[in-house]
Amino acid sequence: MEVTTERKWGEEMKFVTDTHAHTIVSGHAYSTMKEMAQAAKEAGLEVLALTEHAPTMPGTCGMFYFQNFSVVPRQMCGVELMLGAELNILDENGTVDLPESTIRNLDIVIASIHGPCYQTENTLEHNMQAYINAMKNPLIDIIGHPDDGRIPIDYEVLVKMAKETKTLLEVNNSSLNPKGFRQNTHENVCQMLKLCKQYEVPIVLGSDSHIDSAVGKFPLAEAVIRETEFPEELIVSTSAAKLKSFLRQY
């Protein structure tokens, strides 16, 4: 893939997918599925992925929730819904907290490290093994918010493994909120984007919205994309077709 930076950086980018959002069933989110879909329509999205926290996260839904998606229409309020999960990476083996049989039937799969669910030593070596082994799982589409300075990682190794396994790396708008709890996120995302640009590794934008007013809103993510002059052709969130072409392409 030939990467260019010919875009005039004063031009507005158009993002039509949001691949990371939570409804009230995640336990610490505040809007219903229909409220999120309506917000996605108002934000001009074509695709909204609802990715509830998987069962190890305190307060979230159980496994049966993810096994009953057949009852939910994939079009709501004029927006295409993808119904998936944000899995918890539990240990250095890349273990996640839904069975393979359930994961296979999801539309989209994020895997993330969350402190309350992480069951191994928080060292660079253990964290990298956790991410590497998760990315080797062909059912995982996206690594969620690999940006928290409290969880040390080697970004060059992460980016190279993402390229090898065709796993998308997420720029998480919520992480970049200066009032958020994650640390050094701006610096870490900039480093990741520079390496993704160098190695031609695609990224995806996620709002990580926990309320409808945040759906499809990426101002902080877009700002860091502009700061690093990241090439638009490596951003899959600009096209529903581009996003779908990257899912499950291992």
C-alpha cells in the first residue's frame, strides 16, 4: 500500500463508522440500544458497532446476552448495527472471556486490557505477551485503547504484530480526554500513529461512548491524527466498505 500525505490538513475528515460503543447493559453506561442508534443517525454514521463489555468486567451482562443477538435487527434508525463485544484480555496467554463458539457469531470483536479484569503481572514483558497472543487469535478484529501509560508496552512490537496478524489498532477518543483516568494517552497515541504510518498499518477510530451524546464524536482522535499527519488511506473509519474488508481477514 502506497502511503501519501497529500491531504490538506485544514480539510474536514468524514468518519462514517464508530466501532466502539456501550449501552446500558455494560453496567457503567447510560443509554439504550435505540438511543445509541438514533444518536448514530444524527451523527451521520453509516455503521455503529455496539461492543458491550464481556462478562469478566464487573457489572456487565452475562454470556447469554452475546448469544441472543439473532433477535436484534441489524438496521435501526437508518443505521447499520454491528453487534459485538469488547473482550477482556485476561493474561499473558491472550486468554479472553467468551468461548470461541460465541465469539464466532459476533459481527465485530475488540480485545482490550482492563485493570479490574487483568490477571497477570503488569510488566512490559507480560503485557506484550498478552497483546501478541491476543492478536494471534484470528477471531479478534481490533485491539482496544492500547494507550494507557499505566500498562507499559513496546509500541514498535505492537504495530509490527498488528501488521503481521492483520489486526486493527484503535485510536480511542475517550482515552484522549484529559479528564480521563488513563495516563499519557496523547503521547502514546502519537507514538503508535507514527509507527503505524511508518509500517503502513491501518487504524480504526472508536468513540468508546458510554452515553448517546458521545456516539460518532471523534474530536480528540481527529486532532491527534492531524498532529501526526496520519494518511487517510490507513484510516478504515472513513468507509463502511473499507471497515468490512478488514474484519476477519486473518
